Amino acid sequence: MVEKLIEFSLRNRFLVLLLAAGIFGWGIYSVKTSKIDAIPDLSENQVIVFTEWMGRSPQIIEDQITYPLVTNLQGLPKVKYVRANSMFGMSFIYIIFEDNIDVYWARSRVLERLNSIGNALPEGVTPTMGPDGTGVGHVLWYTLDAPGMDLGEQRAVQDWYIKFALQNVPGVSEIASFGGFQKQYQINIDPNKLTYYKLSVSDITRAVNTNNNEAGGRKFEMNDVGYIIKTTGYLKSIEEMENLAVRTQNSIPVKIKDVATVQMAGESRLGIFDYNGEGEVVGGIVVLRYGENADEAIQKVKAKMTEVSKGLPEGMKFNIVYDRGELIEESISSIKNTLIEEMIVVSLIVIAFLFHWRSAVSIIIQIPITIAASFIILNAFDISSNIMSLTGIALAIGVIVDNGIIMAENAYKHLAVRQAELNELRKGGQTDAQ
């Protein structure tokens, strides 16, 4: 079989060269379209389910949220195991699927099971799935540099402007905000006044809920003109909330401001984000979507940041604190230089040892063709170009050259022996003729 293949190649050299040129061109295209990252993604095929129930202890979270969810999610198909973590006010569940399962198929199975849980969870508790990213999906961190601006205002700009703009970038799964204060209305109830008026906390809650909505009416016509009736009752200011009536006693309304203090403040926090010991900052984390090109996504996010910067408040700008793009560029550049150096050194050694330029050229040509063809295989198996994969290619150059040297030396030796035999036959024929 091998002899026939070699014979066919020798008899059809133009066809072999054309095939090699086609593979090399395909390989160059694969190099340009290959996914680029600094490190290989070895994280497990997992789906994260996050549930929030603030104000409850970890034991209550474990008993009423984590345990029911884990027992219901364990029966999913193709699941290896389920991990869980309960903490104050929050529950995290990690469903690990088999490695050959598509991540979006897994997410759809988890979503179906969450929709069928029904009354297994407390009222008002809704579990949500985490982003479709991986454990190494944090490709870029940034903070907002805004001297003199309130942390609450910075967080508002991050949550209501920057986050929505950057989430539209292709390849980005989520923009996770951190730091600052999330603005909210807070009603601080005085328990003594509440007792005096014979009210309860549920009365305050009911008054706010019933007075913070909008109702629609019917349509009626007058003078051949149609009118649609609706009521607008959404709260728009602290004063409106203070003047809400909770109950009427002796024909006198008891308002919220009579039993509580209403203020605009930040949501309670369990930690802060400090940057280089210079104080608190606000920012975001760019989470890469599963299977996307990290280098391409980072470049698009940076371009989007430049566009978003035009709409930021005066004096505010982005400050990138972690950028995997720089690590990717340095890693790929280092590997490229190593490959080029190896190709040059190997070529010189081959020429020095064989001392036959045609044989040396035939061996040296194999190196770029083989490296280009290896990227075809990488793309076929959806493997990114990273430190590990490119280093493997660099180590394989020696094997590629060894095979070429062995084949060239073997062919050269057989041709030399055959040439010697022919020379002897010629000398014998000349002697007989004389």
C-alpha cells in the first residue's frame, strides 16, 4: 500500500504539488479564522442556577431552596453530578453535564425542569440561570474614572447605560456590575409610632403596593371622538410616598410620614470594591459567551467602549484594570517567534547535515505546510489557538523534520546504491566489448 502510494506520488508530481498547495491555502485560511485565546478552556460543562431570598439565614436557604432544587435537578439526562452552595440570602447550584453535551441543550433541560418545580419553593422566590459563560470567561475588567462623582450616580450610569450598550457586543454573555450603591427608596418605620396607631408592617407594605400601580378603563365616545380612560398612580417622588394614607382613624388619614421616614439611599452591601487602595470604584466584568473567540470579542468590546465614551457624563472615562487581550497578544507573539526561530534553525541544520540543497528544500517545505494543516484539525475539533496547542505544534516540528530526513536519506541511499550498480554494469559491458 505504501509502495503504491509512493509510486503514484512520483508518477503524478504535479498533482501532489497541487494538493499540497491546496492544503497550505486551506491552512492559511484556518489560521486567520482560528479562535485565539491565551489559555485553554478546561472548565466543566456546567449550568449555574442562582436563587436570591434576601434576609434569610444559610440554614433556611439550604432547607427551603437549595435542597428542593437539588433533588429536582438531579434527575436530568446526561448529568454527571450536582453541586450546591448556600449562603446568607443566596443559593448557588452547579449542574455538571457530560463533556460531549451541547451547553445550550443542557440549559434548555434545566429551564424546563425549573418551570415544572411549581410550589416546591417559597412564594415570591424565582430561581434564575447564570450566564452562558465558562469558568475562564472573565476576559476584561474595567472601572469608571469619575473624580468628584457620587458612587450612586456612577453605579446608575453603569447599570442603565454602559451595561446595556456593552451587552450587545457579539460574543459577550453578560456585563456583571460591581461597586458603588444601587439607589432605592427606603421606608424606615418607627416601631413606637406603629404601635401607637395600631398598625403593622404589612399595612405599610399594602399601602405602598396598592398605591403604586396603573389601572386601565374603558373607551367611550363623545362628539364623535374616542377617549380611553386610564389612571396613572406610579410613585415618582419621596413626597408622594410620604403622603400615602395607610389607614383612616376618626376620619383622619394616617400617612406613611406619620409612622416612618422615607429616604433615597443605597441598597445594603456585603462588601466593597477598592482599587489600588485609592478608594471605592464602580465598574463591570465582561463575561465571554461559551465557545466564542476571546481575542475578537475583546477587540469589539474596546471599540464599543470608544463609542460609549461619547455619551458618558463629562469627566467620566473607562479605566481597564484587566485585559486578557494583552496576554493573548504577548503569548501568541512569543509562540510565533519561537516557531520562526525553530524553522530557521532546523533548516540550517538540515542543510548542514545533508549537504544537498534539493533534499534540504524538500524537507524545509514540509514545515509550513504541516503547521498550516494542523490548524485545519484544530478548527475541525473547535480547539482554540492558545499557549498549549501552539506549544504542541512547536514541539512537533522536530518529529516532522525527522521523518523528512529519514525519507530523504533512505531515498538518497537507495539511489546511490542503484547508481553504483549501474556504473558497474556499464564498466562490465565496456570490458566485454573490448
